[in-house]
Amino acid sequence: MILDGQLQASVQAAAAALQRGELLGLPTETVYGLAADSDNDAAVAQIFTAKGRPANHPLIVHVADSDAITRYAKEVPVFAQQLIDAFWPGPLTLILPRLPDAAKASTGGQDSVGLRCPAHPVAHALLKACQQLNPPVWGISAPSANKFGRVSPTTAQHVAAEFGDELLVLDGGACEVGIESTIVDCTRGVPVLLRPGAITRDDIERACGQRPLSKEELQANTPRASGTLLAHYAPNAKVRLMDAKQLQAALDMLGTDGKNIAVYHRSPLSNASQGVHLRPMPQQALGAAHELFGALRDFDAIGAQLIWIETPPDTADWEGVRDRLQRAAAAG
């Protein structure tokens, strides 16, 4: 994608704002991020304050290319390099051993750092522009641009609704992927899946020849990582997950009292009470991920107090969507 003149000027202005220690709304292919210079501890501290995020909950550092890894990580295991070669730029974050003085404020006091190279053309252009500054900005820390624990933003308008018009936001359109990146811990000698996403366990195994373990399988403490708290991604309404039979039974029991209830479903449903807001979920996992957070925000916008969601299939391709919904339901 070639940026037009107006957008290119906006990218240059955004790079200068980051260099000055300001915050920025950043489009990526996953979700929009609230961005700051990773090596500016004071700027990174503003992210935690703005989001209401605990200071020990680490941030992901976004870099322009794999060459920037050497500024943040002490080593890159062979299997991690295979994942980089296969999926960067893209929605994959790797947890690597951190250099002692690198991105200290972003890593929550840990000796590891999460690195990602985003595929969004605007994010990529910004990272390149940041490298050309004097002094350069080598990495951008950017958790999702929302209040901590709430629904992630997938449009520039979502970011403005969270933080107001005073925040500079680069508008890169709607996010293509729609859920946060897959996170793989690469500090244990084997790949460990900390957060599922669009890049699946099967994809990881094909790329590096090792099926990633879960934290439970490893039976060891793993680094803290973004988006792995039990309760997360929550709309204002309470979320309940049900299989298709449970969902139909719940609708049957409502009678005529269905107002303030939204239903997000894949299976055909009948006898929905008047006032229930029905929204079909895409049949394919990638389509569901793309619209998931927007759908949850839409349900809040219509005043839903309860959101009943059909539990996604228990397959590798749906794992990222299922993870986000389980955490959203836990918050209720």
C-alpha cells in the first residue's frame, strides 16, 4: 500500500509526537493500540495511567522488522526464528529474553520482552518513520486502546470514544484480523502458547515443527503477557456462553419478556421473544474474529443488559475467538 500525501504527513506528525513522549492511537491488523515510545519510561507510564492498567502487566513492543530484535532481545531460539520467518509481519507476538536496559517500563519488571512486527501498512509506515528520526524511536509499546479489561477497539472511532478527541489517532480503517495477536513464549526451550489468536496451534507447528504447549502442560511459571487475565475483553452487559440447545431452551423460557437481551448465534434459532436482538455470528472463525469486538460494542450501544452467545466450536481455528469470549464471560 502506498500512502497518499495527507496520510504520509499524518504518519510523520505521529512519529514526531511519539518522539516528544506523547501518546497515539495506532491502527494494526489486530486491534488499535495506545502507543508510546518503548524506550521512554515516562511516556510508557502514561499508557498505564490512561488505561487504568496495573504497572506489572506487560506491554508488547512493536518493531519495524526483525533487525530491531537485537535492540530488545538477548537471544532468539531457532524455533522462534522460524516463526519470525513464517509470520512476520503479522499477528504474532514472541516472548524473548530481554536485554537488561531495554524497554524496562514496558515489561512489568520481567526479564523477558514481547515483540511483534505488525502487518498493517500504516503501522509499518509509522515504525519506519520512527527509525529515521534523530534520535530514532526503535520500538512502540501499544496495548489495545481501551480502558483496562474492556472491549478492544477495531476502528479509530472506537478509540475516540474511549479517550476523547484530544488523543491523536491515525485512522487506518477497520482492523482486518479483529482480535489481538497470538502470543508464544520462547524463553523455555519449547514454544508455549500464552494467548491464542488468528495464528493457530496448527500454524505454529507447521512453521517450526513443534506443537506449542499450553501453560498447564508446561507445569511451570510462564512470563506474564498481555490479555491473559481470567476476566478481560468485557462489554458493559453481562456475557453468558451457551451451546445451541441451551441457547434455544433459554429463549423458549423467556416468554414475551425479551427486552434488553442480545443473542449472538451460529445455529438457527426459533421462538425468539419480541424485543430480543438476534445477530448471526459468521460461520467461519476468521470472519467471527474480524467482527467480534465490534459486535460486543454494538450490543452495548443498543442498551443490552445480557448478551447470550453460542459457544464457538472446540477446534484450533476457533481458539482465539473462544478465548476472548470466555474471558468476557468471566468478567460478568
